[in-house]
Amino acid sequence: MFSSLKPYEGQQFSALRKQCQQNRSLFEDPLFPPVDQSLFYSENRIGRVTWKRPKDLCEDPHLFVNGISAHDLHQGQLGNCWFVAASSSLASREALWQKVIPDWKDQEWDKQKPENYAGIFHFRFWRFGEWIDVVIDDRLPTANGQLIYCHSNDSNEFWSALVEKAYAKLYGCYEALDGGNTADALVDFTGGVTEPMDLLEGKFSQEEAARNQLFERVLKIHNRGGLISCSIRATSQAEMEARLDCGLVKGHAYAVTDVRKVRLGTGLMAFFKSEKLSMIRMRNPWGQREWNGAWSDSSEEWKRVSKSERERLGVTVEDDGEFWMDFEDFCKHYTDLILCRLINTSYLSIHKTWEEAVMRSSWSHHDDPLRNRSGGCINHKATFLQNPQYVFDVKKAEDEVLICLQQQDRRARPKEGKGENLAIGFDIQRVELNREYRMHIIQKTVGSSVYINSRSVFVRKDLKEGRYVIIPTSFDPSLQGDFLLRVFTDIPSDCKELTLDEPPQTCWTGCCGYPKLVTQVHIHRADGLKAQDSDGSSDPYVIISCEGEKVRSPVHKDTQSPDFDLKAVFYRKNPKKPIRIQIYNKNILKDSFMGQVTMSGELSDLQQLHTVHLRDKGNRQSNDLPGFLSVSLVTSDVLTNI
């Protein structure tokens, strides 16, 4: 998990603590000192602040009091409900918080050995593809003897305040956390990928089938250790943190702390009735102000559930900020849902194992079009394909593919104040099965992300077998910045960057020759093929051959009119050699020939669609075979035209 663990600004926790213990001194962090610059970008906005260590605030400080819980966190005088909501979700997952708070027993105050305490802590966050170990001292900002920012129910519990301080240090100052995206914090705590869902756009409140399907997905992600957050969109500044009649708050992040199918009925009837209700539990980071509708803490609906079931769910009648809703009401009131998947890449697992490809690069501007890597989105057709390009293969008949594009967060620049993230996104293009060099013409867009100035964008897409190119871009051209691309598939996708525009010149080029033409062959479909199987159908596939190179399509089952939609690209040294296209029928023992066509692929074939009759291997016109093939070719003597 931490093979790529990196100490933040080179600060090694163990070495610093040992040094303090030897000197019998408490750690004072020179990189995040107790001054206003650690709190604010510029001016002090809250008045006099006194930095105090936990031992100055209580007699018996602890990291945890009676364990860790979502109820430990209360938002302070900072608009970082997004961070507090994510921390609440984190607190409910032991395997996750123990990674963010490493060696917690060793970091805890030890009454038996007070001399070991050095006033130093460390926490870990996943940033831009690697885990960062952040060291802090325990001096916390206070006013009138109380913590100003995140704090716990128990006055002597400090884990939440210390984690918040480490996170503020990573961002540059506390004010950098004022307003943010819960999805970012969830990723920082887990290294997972987040999928934002617009509940209004999906019409989940009106369409029961879509709502049930969404609930099953939310339940699966929750049961597999993922983190979930939700909110009600505010459409104006006046609506921010406005309380609705139902008790919910607009423009405010909530943590989802449980997802269940609750059995209805009491007594023996509960066991004989199969009725279950889809339920979801949330927590307000304020620790108060709850939903007051159906299934709220003291509502009549809970009488429909047995006492044992209520105890199993942990239903309490307290204004502690945590409450249940049925999923239909949830979809009616909430507008945004964030699903943070923990991507399982371990083979020692009963759950689905994903194959991950990770690519790091940057958008960089150059005046030379072939060297420019900042072309903007597809709206800028003249420069779009100058962006970085990444090719990957889908090797199953159909596969669910997860793609996440992330940029370096520009908010974490304390000297410059809050920087604006780039508006980023990506396109997915289906390309030739043998594509090895960069694309120079737009092909077939099969998916695309939204463009947004968030830290990351995500797409989940079912793709058919074939080769694809991802083009990550900024919305506008000529913008520069680093990015991280993560691609998850069921079978290794062999994802890699396309860096060359054309076949390279080598020392053998003089004697072996160099391509004179480039031809793209597009097999659209075949019609009227002969039925060769006993069931009156066929399982055809096509092979394209050119100068010793062959490209083969997947097999199309039970059809005499296959939609091949197959592309191949050939860099041709001998333009006089024809391109041969053959169709075979897949059999158990030996595949049988169904017909072929031969194409010249001349320059005059530009954009031309051919519908040609299949012939036998002798290719004589008198030997026509059943069936027609629809094929188009594009040929150019400029190798960077296709």
C-alpha cells in the first residue's frame, strides 16, 4: 500500500521524534509555525488566536476516547464541511483510517511513559498517485481556551483536530480548506476513484427501476468498503447552508454512514414477510440538525420495525446529526451523490479484481504542432489531436472500463492564494486494431467526460472488444499543467502513451525501405454471406492483410450480415502491393473460407466507400461467392495525415 510513501518536504517522522526525545523537547514544526500565515492567505479573519498544545487544554489528552466514530467530528469556524463529512465517512472504516492515522497506538499519549511524548504526529494522504507522510506538531489554534476548527465531542480527544491540521499543512493553510470538494478528500483518504452522480439528471426520484439499480450500486460500494457523500445543491450564495423545512441543509456536505435493506414487520411476522425497505443513513458534520421526515429518529415509521432490527441498525433518538431516510425520499431531496470506489487490485480477493494502468504526464505548449501537447478540447479541431494520447485494448467481448483523470491541485499554493484549477476532461476514441502511432484524424468518439475545473473527472463506460485512445485535455488550448491518468479494466489493457507520429527512421531504413503511403482500411459490414453451419447461420470474422501484416477482427456469432466496424492502418513501403481482405467462418476444428476482396489502396481511394462482391482465392470474376463487403479506404502520402 505504501511502497511509494513519500515524506512531505523531506520531514522524516521517526528521525524528528527521536531527536526531540533525545533533547527532551517538544517538536516545533518550522514548516507550519503557529502564525497567521498558517491560518490565512492574507488577513486574519477571526481575531486573536492562541496556539495551544492538547496538554494545555485538558489534563488527560488522547488521540481517541472510546475508539473512533463518525460522531467524534464537529465542524468549527471554517467552511470545510466537505472535509469533515469525508472524515466522518473515514471514521467508520477501520481499515482506511488506520492508513491515514498510521501507528496510532504508538502515537497515542502514554501515561506510563510521559517522557516519550514529543509533541509530534504524522498522517498520510494520497496525493497525485503517491502516499504522502505529513508531519505536524501538536500546537492547535484556539480562542478563549476552545479549539477554533474541527473538534470532538470529548474535550480530551484530538484525532480530528490533528488530522485537520495535517491536511491544512498539505494545502498551505487552514483557509485553503474553506470551500472544497468532498470527492477530493475521499480520494486523499483512500487512493480510490470518485464517481459524482447528478440525481436530478438521472431522474432517480421519478423512475423506480433506475432508483433501484442505483441503490444496488450504492449498497455494493458501501459493502466493499467504499466511502460515500451527498449534498443538496445551492443555486445562489444566499442558499448556502440554508435550512429547509424538512431539516436538511442546502450547499452542505453529508457523510453517508450506512446503507441497508431493512426488514419490515415486528415479532414472528418479520421473518415470514419478505418486505424490505431500501434505507440510507447520513450524518451532518455539524453534529446536529437532522432530517425530520419519514424514518427520522422519533418518527412513527420505526414502529413498523422490530426492536431487534432497530438495535441492529443502531437507531437512537438524539440530535446527534445522524439520521435514516428511505432511498426514495433520499433521491427526492438530495441532488448530488459522490461514490468513492476502493479499486481492488489484489488477486487474493473474493471480490472483483481490477487491472490498473497509471500514466503521468503534462499539458505543455509548443509552437511546433507535432511537439505541442496542449491542444484544448475537441471544439478546437485544428489542435485537439496535439494533446497527449493513450492507447489501450479491451480484450473481452465487452468490458466495464473506469477512467479517472486528475490534475495537480492548484489550491495548495499558499504564497499565491487560492489558484484556479484548469477545466479538464477527456475523449475516448475507437481506433484501428493495430494503431501504434499517434492519431492525426478524429475517428469515432465512443465516450467523453464532462469538462470541469475540479481536481479529477471520472467516466465509467462499457466498451466492446477493440483498441481505443484516450485524449486528456484542458478545455482551452495552450494551457499547461501536470496530470495523472488511471485506467481500470478486467483484463490488462496494455495502456501506454503514443509518442511517435510515424514509423521511426532507423539504420536499416536505407536497405529495407521507408513507408511511402499510409492507408486506413475500414471494414463496415458484410451482407448475404452463405450459411455454413448446421443451424443455418455462420460465425464470421475478417482478416486484413497488407505487406505481411495481418489484422483480425473478433468473431461475430450467428449472423450472415456481420457489422464488423473494423479499422486497420498500414504504413506501406510498396504501394503496388494490394490489400487483401478475407472472411472466414469460425469452426471447432478448422475455420472455413467464405470469400475475399483485393483493394489497391491508391491515393485516389480517398474517403471512397466500396461495396464489392466476394470472390474465391483465385480472385477471378467468374468465381464470385455469396456475399458483399462494404469497405472504405483513406490513403495519403503524408504519413502524419491519418
